[in-house]
Amino acid sequence: METFLDIINWLLPSLIVLFVTLVLVRWFLKAETQRRKQEFLLMRNKDLLPIKMSAYERVTLFLERISAESIVMREQPKAVTSKDFQSVLLSSIRTEYEHNMAMQVHISPDTWHLVKNAKEEMIRTINISATMVEPEHSSMGLAKTILEQFPNATSYHFKKALDGLKADVQTFYS
């Protein structure tokens, strides 16, 4: 019985030291893993932030380029009839959209949806305005109709998309 007590006296402190050591090593490894994870995320964000900002800038420029005032003034000299002008405008919007479509990877899905809605509303405004003007009339008539329609219908969607972009960008700084 005495040897059993000697073994217990020897074994019990060793087991306690072993248990405490395991707990401390586990705690240290967990803390180290968390620290490395935060370090990795910080480095990743440091690399991604300029790319994301560039994407938001490009999408903002896209919205500006397809707004009524901008696109009508930019594309007006290329068309003679209102039907031709409608085709030129729609083609320009599609080209701009295709050029910036990859930016949706860096933009929140809700904001990208707002951008797509603004684009679709601009296309709808052009098509509705084209029905109000004779196809063979001068492109100036269609341009005037689009500019008259834009503040009523489409500007709301453009403002909403721009507000969404601004809100997303503000999250980078907070």
C-alpha cells in the first residue's frame, strides 16, 4: 500500500503539471492562430482596398457616362435621325456596361442591383422617348425628349445607385 501512495504522490503532481502545461500551450496556440489570422486579414484588406476603390470609381464614372445629359451630348453628333440616335445611345450604354461588368465582383450585390436598375431605367427612358418622336425626325427631337423625360423617371434610380455606392465606400473608412 505504501508503494501505491508513493506512486500517487509522484504521479499526481506530474499529472497536474502536465495538465497545466497542455492548457497553457493550447491557449498560446489559439492566441497565436488568432493573431496570424488578423494579420492576414489586415494584409489582404491593405491589398484589396485600392482595387475596391477603383471599382467604385469606375462604376460611378459608368453612371455618369450613361446619364441623360452626358450620353446625349457625347453621342449627338453621331446620329442624323432619331431612330439612328436611339440605336447609338443603346449601343453606347451596352458597351459601357459590358466594359464595367467585371466591377460587380468588388461591389456589394445590393449596390450592383441599384446600378443595373439605373442602367435599365436609362434604356427604358430612351426607348419611351423614341416612341414619342417620329423615327425619321432629327436626332435633336429625341435628345430633347430624353432630356425632358430624364429628371422625371430616371434620375431617381441614378441618385439611388450613387447613394448606394457612397454608402458602401463609407464603410471602408469606419
